[in-house]
Amino acid sequence: MITGQDLKAGDVLIGVASSGVHSNGFSLVRKIFEMTKESLDTYYDELGKTLGEALLTPTRIYVKAMKSMKDAGVKVKACSHITGGMLKDDTVAVIEKNSYPIPPIFTLMAKKGNVDEQMMYNTYNMGLGLVIAVDPAQADVAIAAIEAAGEKAYRVGSIEAGEKGVILK
């Protein structure tokens, strides 16, 4: 069972790429874009597809990636789906914003909806669907295991001591 109790300063945060906005982000999507046939059929060069196609990209499920890490002997200290919840009271997740590519749907949404960066990260993690914490000695093995399961993974930050929360750098 992954409880987060072993989480400590120095642990590495690995982000697993999302497939798009995922299902929990549609309240904000509906505020940004009109949900009309014309709007959803609009082609955006930066997306390489219509808005509707981008928004209907199926939500990724990370079971295979988690099983692959377990099979590789990686101890996942904590993990959080896009909606959060992995930190202990005395830990801070420090995320390096430039450590992974941000999918174009998020920059389009921020621009069209005039949504500030903090709100975009709070709502969507800007393209990360899962974040896991591992011991630094297991980070490369964890990334390799995630990628062997068909997902894309990035070293996105670390855990530091401090008041519970997330810092974007």
C-alpha cells in the first residue's frame, strides 16, 4: 500500500504525461470554450486537430506503469493523480516547470480563457496526469519502468522539508 508515510526531503518527483485535460478538467474547459458544433469543429494548427478531437482524447490510466515499477522493484513512496493528495504535513513538492513539455491544449486554454498560470497548474498540472515520489537511487529505474509500460515520464522535481504545499519554479 502506498501511504506517503516514508516521504522525505530529497525524494525525487517523477511526472507521467497526461493525454490531455482528462475528465476532471471539463468545468473550466466549458468556461473557456463554447460547446457548439462550430467551436468543437474548429481546427487549431497548434493542436494539429480540431478542438473537439483534442478534448475527447481518452484519459490515461496508469495501472500498467505502476505495475511495471513494482515489477522492477521500485518502492513508490507516494503518488498523486492530477487531483493531488500525496504530501505529508512537513513536506513541500518543488516542481520545475521547464522539466517537461506542456501539451499545446493547455497553452491554448490559458490564452483563450485568460487563465493565470497558477490556476492552470492547480487544475491540470499542465500535462502531468500522475506524479510519484521515489528515493533518488531508484529514479532512473522508475522512469525506465514507466516508459517500458508505454508512458512518458520526466524527472520533474523533488520533495523538500517545509510547510505542506507545492512550489513551482
